Amino acid sequence: MLSDEKPLLHGDVQQANSSFGRYTEVGHNSVVLNSELGDYSYCGPNCDIANTSIGKFSNIASNVRIGPTDHPMHTASLHHFMYRSSWYWDDAEDDTAFFAGRSARRAFIGHDTWIGHGAIIKPDVTIGHGAVIAAGAIVTKDVAPYTIVGGVTARLIRERLPSDIAERLMDLAWWDWPHDEIRSALNDFRVLSAGSFLDKYQS
């Protein structure tokens, strides 16, 4: 059972400079670097997440990569000997400014999102609340809330919910409800349409 006290990190997970909210889970053989997972968010096995802020209730399938780093395109070489220089020469220091710039290029994943198997989300991209990223998509631009995108590179497929319903859900912000309140509404989450749910819970 998941816990509000510590994340469930399955075997072989590597993590550094990262934080995990309540009821979070990271699948086998995943890497999480310089990132945050909000309450109730999880990722499947073999994910690679770097320099990313993930909201609450995010559903991340296996083999997803978020925030993959880039090689320098404007210099004489693409190779990382230029910034991981200490790996190659005893008298050379790593390029700390390069790594700082790389870490600053963050991806942002909204609340209640679904990122499909094998998707890639580039740095500096924001995925809006309630959005769905299709399996295998490569996302290079921001994704609007409550839309579905897919393809290489990702393009809009359709709205997940009508825009008025999406706006009302973001106003309701159920993802900020206390744990017990979500439990009390569990059956309504299961059986009601989004519109009916809003009619019941939005004053």
C-alpha cells in the first residue's frame, strides 16, 4: 500500500536532488534527477525524468523520458568531453556553467495528466492540467490543459473535455482536496461524468 510518509521507490531506482510527495511511486529501473513528484503521482518502470516539476495525480507510463538534455549545437563538437572534461583529463575541470544552464531548463507537468508509454517531453515544455500525451509522442511545445496530443512531433488530436468543463475542473482543483475528502467522493469519481461531478461538487 502506498504511504503518505515516504515514496515507494521500486528496485534499482536512482534519484538525486529530488523530492517526492505523499502516495508517490517510482517504477523499477527509473532515474529521477533534480525533479519533484507531487502528491499521488507515479511513473512506471524504466522512466528517465530530469529537471522536471510534476504536479499531483500525474500518471506516467513506462519508458517515458522527460527533460532529456541537449548537446551543444553551436560549438565545434557535440561531444561531452567539453563539459565532462574531468572524465578525460586529470588536469581539466568540468564545465559547471554548462550543467547549471542545463538544470535550469525545466519541464512542467500539470495535475491529473496522463503520459503514455515511451513518450518524450523536451525541456522548457509545459504540459497543462488534465492533458493526455499519446504513447510514443515526442513533445517539443507546450500542451494546453485538457487536450490530447500525439505523434512525432506531437500535434493536437482533440480536446479531452469541452473547454467550459476543463475551466470548471481547474477552478474546482479537486487535486488539492484532503485525502479523506477524495475518499468520500471516490464513488462519484468512478461513476459520474466530469460535468455531473462538477454539478455536484462545484458551488
